[in-house]
Amino acid sequence: MRFLELVENRYSTRDYLDRAVEREKIERCLEAARLAPSACNSQPWHFIVVDDHSLKSLVAKETLGPMGSLNRFTLKAPVLIAVVAEKPNLSSQMGAIIKNRPFYLIDIGIAAEHICLQAVEEGLGTCILGWFDEAAVKKLLDVPAKNRVELIISMGYPAEVKAAKKRKPLSQVFNYNRY
Ligand SMILES: Cc1cc2nc3c(=O)[nH]c(=O)nc-3n(C[C@H](O)[C@H](O)[C@H](O)COP(=O)(O)O)c2cc1C
């Protein structure tokens, strides 16, 4: 697949087939994340792949929100990947302070997208989730108190056709040479 075609084919998949995802496919997605760039090559991430059905169901329930109405597709997704922030290396920490910018969060966003793009190559669908009960997820997955779970990525074989992309026109999102 051409790269732009791959990018076009990634979409937030919110319905999944009842079909297990092969671990070698998951690991190629994680390899894509491992190779992602990061500030000062800090690699401030750890991925917890939840593919055990009963544990996955418990984590999925923590993404539904107080009314139980959000992110219900996680209940059908066979895999959830918790993206955990690790302490960045000293140069990245110093840079973040000096430049007043949380580089580690940018790093994690890039790594998450690498996972989602490799997933397309594998015939899988994903959705990045920022809405979940972090404290409950940490408890379920034995994440140390000092680490945060920044994102969860749902993954599985799509049970839906790709949604049309809704995006601002290119002309609205860039300029040459001046803002
Ligand atoms: C940081 C982040 C958090 C997100 N959180 C959620 C979420 O909690 N639930 C959800 O259904 N989609 C979530 N999304 C998916 C976005 O809604 C989606 O990427 C956006 O609408 C564009 O659609 P597309 O991914 O299909 O191109 C999130 C995406 C990002 C990058």
C-alpha cells in the first residue's frame, strides 16, 4: 500500500468481528511503535496488550463513562492496548522544562499512531481512546502508582465499512512561510 493510502485507510473503528487477533500481528504493530521517534530518543512508553477475554471485558467497562454510554465498542474489541507513560530520560525532562512542552506526551501520540497505521497494514481496525477511568484501569493492569495510562487503543478485525473522513480542507491547515 502507498503510504498516503495507508493513512487514508486508517479510521477509528468502532465495531469489531468476534475474531481473535493473532499475536504476531499485534507484535508487528508494537514493533512499529518501538521504532517511533521520541524527544532525545527517550522512548517513554510501555504497552500492555490485554487480550485475555475476561480481563479485557473488565478494562472495557472502565471506558464506558459514568452513564455507561461511551465507547461501548470496546466491549466487542478483542484487544485493548494500554499505553503507559514511562519516566522520560534526563535530557527529555530538562528539555520539557526549558521549553515548557510535555515532549513525552507528543512521543506517546506518535507511537500510538504508528500502532494504528501498522494495524491497517495487518487488516486490523483500531480506535485511540482518551476517555476511560484511569485509576480503575491502572488497578486492573497492576500499573505502578507513579505511571500514568495516557491512552487505550482498541484493536480487532473491523465489522464495519470505513467511514468517510471529515477533515478541514488542506488550504485551511497550512501556509507557506507565514502563519
Ligand atoms: C487522543 C485521542 C483521544 C480519542 N479518544 C476517543 C474516545 O475516547 N472515544 C472514541 O470513540 N474516539 C476517540 N478518539 C478518536 C477520534 O474521535 C477520531 O480520531 C477523530 O474523530 C477522527 O476520526 P478518524 O480517526 O476516523 O479519522 C480519540 C482520538 C485521539 C487522537
